[in-house]
Amino acid sequence: MIAKPRPLLGSLLGLLLGIVVVALLWQLGVVPPDRVVLFGVLAVTTLLVTVILTQRVALVRKRFVTVAVVCGLMGGFAIAGIPDAVAGGSISDGCSASGTSSIDSRTPDDTSIADPFDIARTDSVAWTGESTGVFTDWNSAIGIDVGGFPVKIWSGSSANEDRKQSNSGVEDVAGYLADIEDSTGAKLAGTYHVYGKLDAAEGGCTMSAYVRVEGEGAFAGTVNIGLWVALATLIIVILIMSVVVRRSISRSVVAAGPATIATSTSAPTPPQAPSPIPTQTQTPTPIPTQAQLQAPSPTEHMPTEGSNPVPNEGVDKPNADDTPAG
């Protein structure tokens, strides 16, 4: 049985989980999908689910490190957006603007991510804009910031032949929301980071503000219901896959268990002393005595083959007379 960690599947599920979480926070009016929120949440959820579906990093080290590096890049991109998020709303010098709803009244630089300009779903917002100089032949755009990237939702232009320095109007928020709901079936709500700009030959104005459209409830509308269902589904899938990965790892350990356990738990064999090399036992040669050295060798008087024995010269045979008497 082979262990099957799934870091790539974990990174994909973590990415989807992060998108759903950010969308829920957005629609519930907690925070807008700014650069810090979007990429910060994506980095955390992607790395977290990857760890859950990996469990044994040593088995898939390269793939896990790749995912970790991508998460680190997303986290760095999110951290780089902290100054803008902390700064809050703003408007360029020489320009001013304000908005009034049934429940709030603000200027752009009075708003922040924690304290946005609140608008009811049935509201009409009265707004004014003014500049110290005259802008002619200007082009203007309004949009929202999503993950640090501008998404334009309106644009316009004017020759300003009257050379006006101020403008005002009333926007039917309820009508806009109704049009969006009729065309998409979605009830939009939540906090938005709104930007606006006006460009002319004489100069221009830029502004950013945080606006919150109150919702009808956490579980109201198809968007919220769909997001909750997606969140629950992703969590269940992640839990199931974590169990599958864990079982595959456990079975691989059990399959390799007997050999591994025998190798790891057996007592170490004590080192044995090297056996001595046997040597041939040598018997010491006896030292001959003086008498042995003077005695003639028996082979000196042995006749060779084909020769006649010759008695030794100078050796007298014993006489009978020499025999001692009995």
C-alpha cells in the first residue's frame, strides 16, 4: 500500500475555500474584498488545507514547497496592501465631495474599512462634488477595488461648456439594486471600496471611499445561500479527503510494518572481538648433548647397495683369552 498525500488537491480546495470565505465576509458587510483581505485569506486557507491533505511532508516535499512558496507570495502581496487599508478613504487636494443617505452622511476621507458610509437598500443618496479650478472636456469613472485591482462600473464625459466648478445629484440606490437583481437574480450587499477619478486638461481629482450597503440577513438571497452551501460542501470534502489521506498513510505504515519494526526494535548486536588467527604450534628442537655430538652417525657404517662390508680398521676383535673367567 502506497501513501498518497495530496498537496495539489489541498491547494485547490484551499483556494476555493478562501474565495468563498472572502465572498461571505464581503456580502455580510464585514470587510470589502481588498488586497489585504483577499490575498491574505487565500494565502492562509490554501496553506492550511494543503497541510491537512499532506500530513507527511517528507513524502511530497517538492510539491509541498511549491505550494508554500505560492502562499508566501500571496501573503507578501497582501502585506504590501496594509498601508492603503489603514489609510482609509481619501480625496485629492482642491477637490471635495460628500454623500448623504437616510442613515449616514460622510465625505470620502471620513470613511475607513472599519467605519464605512452606510446606505440602506431602499435609499436614495444625495451627493455633491466641487473643485477649486475649472475642468473642461473631462472624463470621469467610478468603480470598486477588488483585490487591489480596479473594476470600473461607470464612466462618463462632459465638455463643461458652462465652466461649472461644482455638481450635485441624487442616486436611486434601490433602483440600481433592483436592476441588478432582475438581471442576475442576486441581491448585492456588503462593504465596497469605491474609487472615482476625473481627468481634464486643467488637472483632475481622485477619491476613494468605503461604502456599505446593508443586507437583508445572513441567509437571505440566493447569493448568501449559495455561498453558505459552497462553504459547507468544501468543508465536508476537505474532511473526507483528510481521512482518505490519513488512512493511506496508516496502511502504508502497516504494510511496511513487520520489516520496519524488526529492524527498528531488534537489539543491536554487541561488537565481537576479532578471532585470533591460529598459528602453527612449533615444537622446540632439542639441543644435542656432548655425547650425541661425539657419537658416530649410524649411517656412516651402513654398507651401500652392491658393496662388501669391510671391517673397521684399527678395531681389534676380542680374544678368547680376554674373556673374564666365570
